[in-house]
Amino acid sequence: MAKGGMLPELSLWLSSGRYIDFKGRGIFVRESKPSRKETILLIHGFPTSSWDFLPIWQLLEKKYRLITFDMLGFGFSAKPQKHTYSICEQADIAELVLYATNTRKYHLLAHDYGVSVAQELLARQGALKKPALSVCFLNGGLYPEFHKPLLIQKLMLGPLGPLLARLSTKGKLRSSFAAIFGERKASEREVDIFWELICYNKGRLVIPKLLRYMTERRLYRERWVNAMEQTKIPVQLINGPLDPISGRHLAEAFALRNPKARVDSLEGVGHYPQVEAPERVAALYLDFLRQI
């Protein structure tokens, strides 16, 4: 264990980042060394954090400047309990991160919850002072009608949510991850890290509030789906087909509705492609960027 009881991997990740202020709340930001390389903004998913991108970080930063952050309610960022979390606010934070890191041109790489944030940024493209150059989606609910959340997520979104959040355990998280990973399961150490990130700063208590994103996906479906299907920038989907939430079934629907997009399927992979198969994800993504 590192100083203060934190796992050493997380202590190192935390010490290599910094905080920026968003309406009086701290947002954790991590970036690679300043350079003249083009930038990739990496947006993580639910219920974890920017640490999810560590497995592909070194593979991508050889050719690109990387920026990532923990969204409000996640990881090392503030987790206010009396707060109404929203995808649109998370997109506001993403814009702030771009401004705070002096980023002008960038590519988007988003996973899970983060794909909705990326879709909202696409919907703002015309008004953004800093529009994206391209977008790559990893597994996530790009179409709410094809998104199949776990039972525990559905329950936590309901009136029992606060109680279930308090009763959640690392063992239950391990079981949930076993169900959504592909052939390569999350290691015990990874589960330890994911759990610590969720629990940091009483994070378990805000999980039901964060799950509001599933309702927002239905509410803003036309705005987000239209922005994705009509965007002029290059689009890629890297999909783990064994994911029961947003795997093969979603990729097939996406391919039909986005004929100009590049779709790459990673056989044997589930919901966390960047964790399960980082080398394959990095190779496919870098090839996509080379062709732009």
C-alpha cells in the first residue's frame, strides 16, 4: 500500500495529475508531457475513471499528446452527494479541460458513459470554439434502444438505489465485471483498483445519481444520435462483441446506420476493450488516425 493506504498504482496516477476548478469543485486531470503532437481527449466510462486508459496510455502517447480527466462524481474528482448529475454538465467539464490544457485541435476517444458525453460534444460542434477532428467510440450505449444495462444498474436507478449503493461490495463488483468482460477477465488487482476508485471520497453514495445517464440517453436520443450519424468528422467504433451491454448487437446496428464509419470488432473481448486488449485497441485506433 502507498502512503495513506492508497494502492501504489493509484497513488502514482494521482500524483502525476492535477486539479482544475469547476464551479468550486475539483476535477482531476492528467495529461502527457507538452508537445506539438496532435491531442487525444480520452473520456472514461461508468462506474470507474480515467485510470481505465492506463493500459493504452504509453501505446498512444508515443505519437499523440494525451489528455484525460475524471468526470464529476468519478475517480479522484469531487463527488457531491446533493447534486443532479448530467451528461451535459460533463460535456461542459470536458470543454473546460480543453481550455485549461490549452488544447485547440483534438481527437475524441470515449468509452461507456463517455460515449454520451462525446455525442453531446458532437451536437455542439458548430458552436464549439474547439471542435473535434475525429471521434472513436469504444463499447457504450450509442443507441439507447440497443443498450442492455445490468439488472443491478436498473435497480440502482430506482427507489432502492441509495440502499443498494450502501450495500454494494467489492465482491458484487467482481461478479458484475465477470459478466461483462470477455475471455480475459479482470484480475483481482484490477478489481481492487476499480473498487478503490469507486469508493474514493464516498463515491458509492453517488452511483444512483450518476445512473441518471440512462434516462438522459432516452431523453436526448434524437439530439445525440443525429449528431453522431450526421457528423462530418471521421468516426470509428472499436467494439468488444462479447459485451452483453453494448456488444455485437449494438455494433451491428451502428454499422447499418453509420455506413461511412469504420467498425472494428475484437473477437473474445467484452465491455472494456482498452483494459482487456490494449495492444489491439491501440493498433486499430492508431491505424484509424493515420488514415484521416
